Amino acid sequence: MREKEFRAYLEDAEQISSKDKAVSTRVSRANAAEEICGVSLDDIVADDNRMYEALLRIHADAKEKNGNIQNAVRWYYRFANGREFPKLSSYRCTKRK
């Protein structure tokens, strides 16, 4: 994970109100996602199928609470790709076609 660049991206994001705590929390959860998946977030977000599989793996993990780790991964995806990753149900439907 490109932590320094990701942190700067989050600090510049208008949607995040409490910068210090929210940014640190998201970076911490992004690190947790790497631990759960066993690979770098850069590898995960580089491929939509890997992203989908990672979100499923994180969802099933006991560390995941209320989608918080998945949310951090989605923020990293937005940072790396400049766009949102679709909802899992939407992606699953397009994946079948």
C-alpha cells in the first residue's frame, strides 16, 4: 500500500470531516485488509475480480465490523483508480454476463 500518498488523498477528501482521526482510522483499516487478504492493496485494486474476491474475504472475516474494513478498501480503490467500485451485488450480476 502506498500509505503516504493514500493518507494525503484522504486528507484532501471533502467527504471526511474529522481529518486526523478519520484518516488514521482508514489507514489502519486498510492495513488490516492487507493482513486479512495476505497481499498488498495495490495488487487487489489493480484488478476488479481481485477487488471483488477481497471484499468477500474481508466480509467473512471476524475482524470486520459493520463494513468498516471494506469501506477503507473501497477508499483505496477510489484513490488508485479514480472511480468507485460497484456494490457487490451489482458487480456479481455484471460478472455473470
